[in-house]
Amino acid sequence: MIRYPRIIAHRCGGHLAMENSIAGLLAAKHAGCRAVEFDVMLTRDAVPILMHDATLDRTTRCQGVVADMTLAEIRACDARVPTLGEAIGMCERLGLWANVELKPATGRATETGAVVGRWLARHWHGNGVVSSFSEDAAARARHELPNAAFALLCDRLPEDWQARRERLGAVAVHLNAAHADEAMAHDLASAGIAWAAWTVNDAALAQRMFSLGAAAIFTDRPDLC
């Protein structure tokens, strides 16, 4: 069973800094976290950057659709948006375990899995896991990363979770804390599968997840949990 750091800072540093940013990684480390999660999306010129939304409007000084802009165009209006390479480099310098979550734009799932998977195969030392809500993106990344650790990412545990986990070769399951219960925890424990819960932003809920057997929680408030 994979060993997880118990507290994983959501989108780099949670509420401690700009999400999916180098500043977030530094904030997570400063808060005492040993692990982070971040989202990866492709620019128009197929550069993997850290971004959660399909558009740049909410989290950056830019406006527009991520998949319609090149890295140079994005950097021209907000130099803070990091590439996957910059983020992984910082994680390795800081000693941070990383959950790389693939966030493909519409119609680019397979491409995202291929590009990110190939990059990670060449440059990442594998200290962490890869996940995605997109089965196509995850499957393609798995093709490029046959030896990496993958997690099945879902809102709630589906009835066919065992078949999906086996197809992906996943060693863990990540799911919504709102849907975590004793029956689910029992099923995963019986199968010897580690699980982690997202997104847990208060100490009471964190304690409940750990009492159910969660290996880790994803949180926007690593300072509270």
C-alpha cells in the first residue's frame, strides 16, 4: 500500500497563497506540509502549466481561455503562472511529495495525458501520484508512465471502482470527503487500497476522515488541519 503524507495542500498552498503557484508551494512548505496537489492544463502551444479553470480570469491577471493562448501570451499578462517543469523543480528543491492532477481542456484529454506523461517520464523522480477526473487523460498518461503511482480520482466511490482501478493500475483512490462513509472505507480497506479525501477544511472533518481510515486529506487550510 502506498504511503501518503497525511496533509496535502490543495492547489499548491490552499488559501495561503495564489492557487497553483510557486508562492503556494513555498507557503505550503512554510506551513509544515510535506505534500501538495496541483492541476496541470495545456496551453495552445502544448506547454503544461499549473491551472485549474478552463479560463484564466478567476486566478490570474489575464483573461481568456487557457487552450487558446500560448505560454508567451499568458506570461505577458501574468508572469506568476508556472509551468509544470517549474513546479516540479520547486517541489524537488523543497522536498515536497506531489499529486499531479491532469485537467484537460475540452477535446484535449488524450493530448494532455500524452504531453504531461512524456514530460514526467523524462524529468520527474516520481515522488507522488498522478490522477485525473478524465479517464482518457489518465489512461494516456499511464501509457507514458508505466512505473508511476496513479490514483483513481472520483467524486464518490463508483460501483465499478475495482474495474476502473485495475484498468488504470491505480494504487489509491481519491474521493470527495462529503461522500466518505464507513461502508466505503470498509470496502477500500478490505481490498488493501489507500484512500485520500478532498477537500477538508476544518479539523473536525479531518479527524472524521482519519478515523474512517483515510491515508491523507487534501485541504485549503493546512494551517488549521
